[in-house]
Amino acid sequence: MTVPLDAMNDLSDDALLVRYANGDSEAARALTARLTPRVFGHAYRLLGNRHDAEDVTQEAMMRLWKIAPEWRQGEAQVSTWLYRVTANLCIDRVRRKPAQSLDSIPDPEDGAQSVAEMLQNKARVGALHAALGALPDRQRQAVVLRHLEGLGNPEIARIMNIGPRAVESLIARGKRALAVVLAGRRKDLGYTDD
Amino acid sequence: MTEETPDTPSLAPFFEAAQNAPMEPSGGLLERIEADALAMMPTPDAPVAVRHRGIFAQVLECVGGWPAVSGLVAATAAGVWIGASPSVLVPDGVAVLLWHEAGVVTSDALEPLSGFDGLLVEG
């Protein structure tokens, strides 16, 4: 039985995945619309590159479609599983590529802002992405999940398959390293030390 | 969301800028992912393709599978071995035939009891 797309909004990711596994095309569309932006955002924040982030997003979602028939409802959260798969794909991709210099990181696209604001925000986000790119993989993953995705430490611990104290340690070390890298760029990027 | 600590006093504005940066996937990506989803979607009602089995597989199934076949092979080998080199207690069928043709068949050769049974009977 197929349920209209609007009615899918009330269903959990788990329930939608089970419907997908049973051949419900509306569930496929609902999952695509719901999960793709989240996966893409996470990949983009880890990679700092739109093209690579799109490739990783498509691959992560393909793995979700593949595992759907074996998914056991209630055992794990789809979002947790996807964050983990996405991060692993990003780490693989970063390891295969040579390190990028700060100037080579493309600035993110932006929309409805003044030109000056847009350029400044682009520069800030670009600088943060470059600095994140210089962190060890696990530190970058933990900092992005905590401070850019807004997840709590217990959720991050499940995604990274480590304990909450290890998460705290990774985040603290990552932030210290970021602060060192970005400290010299605050004035360039329009920040004042007040 | 971002805790300020003495070690990291300068990160909040960077995190804020990154959180506010639009992060929308392109329409093309959404279309590709939806196409993947529909292409990979399981179809539980699809008929399962019938696989035709070979004659050997059918014979194997008739006799009871590999364990039965191994038993048959062992029994056959034992029969061949006993036939080719019989013990002294087993009448030699080939010799019986030869002696019969030569007219020297003795009562012992046609004795239905084995040699050991004969000894027991005779005491």
C-alpha cells in the first residue's frame, strides 16, 4: 500500500525504511527528501568541497538503500547509522587525496546576503573548513558533530563507537588545535578581540 | 551550543558562520539519489526465477544426496575387493566355475556351509 508523501512526515526514519524495503516508492521519495540534506551537510562540513560532498552523499544513500531489506526496526537510529557511514566515506576520501592548502579550499556558495556580508561569511566558513581539514580525522568528526551538527555527546559517542569521555577529549583537543590555526586570521576575517 | 573555554575563546563566531551557511544539496543530486532509491528498491512480489537443475543433481537427490552416494561407493569397493581376493573361508566363485567345467567339482566346493561352519558341525 502506498501512502501519500505528506502523510509520510509523521513516520519515523525507521518506519519509512521498512516501507521502502517493502516496495513503497513514496517512502523512497520521503527518505530522499528528509535524509539527503542532512547527509550532504555533514559530508560538506567534513570535506569542505561541494563536489566531493555530493559524491559521498550519493554513496552513503546507496548503502542505505542496499541495507534496507536487512534493517531491524528499533535496533539503531537511521540518522546515527548514516552519520557513521558518511564520516567513514569522508575519511576514506580525505586519505586518498593529497592535503589541500588553505587557499585551495573553495568557498561555499551563499544566497540572500549583501555582497560584503556574503564574502566575509564565505571567508570565515572557508577558513573554518580549511582549519578543520588540518585536524586528525577523529577530532574533525567529533568537532563537526558537536559544534556544526549540534548533536549531544551521547549521540556522538554512538556514531563514533567510543565512550562519552573519549568524545569530550577529542572535541577539546580539536578545538584547541582549531583555535591555534584560526587565531591569526580573526582580524582578516572581520572579528575583533573584545 | 559552543562552550567558550579559556583555551578556545575565538571559535564561536566561526562555528556560527558555518552553522548559518546554506548547505542545500543541488536538485540534480536529489534526483540522482531518488533514481538510485527507486532502482534499488526491493520488489517482494517479483517472481523468483526458476533454476533448472542438471540430470546429475536430480540423480543425486533420488539416491539421497552425497552421504548416500559415499555409502554406495564404499559398499561397491568392499564388494569388488572381496570378490577379487576372497579370504580362505569364502568360496572362490571363479575356481568353482573352473573346476566345474573341468569335472573336478568336489562336494566341498558346493558345500553351502562355510569351512568354519563345517568344522563346528563335525566337531
